[in-house]
Amino acid sequence: MPHTQAHHNSNDPPPSYTPPTPPAPEVTPASGLCPPGEVQDEIIAENQRALPEAGDSWYLVSRAWYRRWQVATSGQATKEETPLSIDEVGPIDTFSLIDSSGNLRMPLLADVDVSVLSSQSWGMLKDW
């Protein structure tokens, strides 16, 4: 059986090794990582497209708070709104939805007084 030997020509560049690039860490509430604002906006917008089904839990948040979060994550403020950074938004605010007795204030109008969030969106916003 003939024996072959690999020859390396001195004019050829030496072989090189490039280690594989590790995958990017998954950004989820469980991962403990907080994605940049624009990514948060995209994730929540996608989750909010789901239509509620019987048995689903949905959460109410102050429309004013949710709009502040949207301005901070999208960077798109109206003339009446002040541009914000994500750090300026603060935790989810539901105080304006409760009366002095601790009951849900009535009437509350969706997209006027409150924003309705899927349980997945609520969980992400709460954890971020």
C-alpha cells in the first residue's frame, strides 16, 4: 500500500483554526437578561398580536405608563410627549386604576385608561 505524506509548501500560509462562535444568549425573562428597548418593543408587539382565548389571563396596566414605555422603547414620541429612556419609565404602574378603597376604578376604557396585556407580555415587562 503506497504511503502518502502531506506536504506543506513553505509559501502557503499555515493552517489556522477559528473556534466556533458561541450562540448568543437567549433573552427571555427567565434568562435574567434585559434586551435593549427596541427589542423589547418588538417582542411585546408580537406577543400582543395574539387574540385572547377562553381561559387566558390578561392584565391591565395604566395606559399612561404603557405609553411611556412605548415612547422609551420605540423612540417615537408625539409633539405632546417627552422623549424618555427606558430607565426613566420605572416599574409597571397600576395605582391610577385603583380607587381609595382598593377597588378597580370604574369605568375603565381599553386604550384610553388601560392597556390590556397578555400574561406573557405582563411577565416580560414585570421582569425587565
